[in-house]
Amino acid sequence: MAWIWRYEKDDGELLQDEELPTEVFTSRGDAESWLGEEWRGLAEAGVGRVSLLEDERVHYSMPLSEEV
């Protein structure tokens, strides 16, 4: 199993910026821990939302903002 984050704009449009990280994780927990450390930098780079994928299946999506 491979877990990856898909980067999106606020409206859900896919971002395909070659400068964004392309990390691949062996577990969901590793992917979520990584995002917990990196989300602010991703938001500063223009990422509005992320989706967690296991292989090709989306598990969930969420915005990258501090607002609740």
C-alpha cells in the first residue's frame, strides 16, 4: 500500500506544481504525521486543500487553514 497527499486549490482543482513535495508513505499514520509538520509550508505555497489517497482511493479531503 502506498499513501500520498494530493494537493488542490481551494475550489478542489488539482495542483500539479513540480516544486510541491511528492512523498510516498507506507502507512496512513506516517502520512498524517508528515502533514502535521508540513501543512503551513504547503499552504504558503498555494495549496488550499489536500486529499489523502491510498493507492488510487481517496480516504478524505480537508482544507489547509487554521480557521475552524
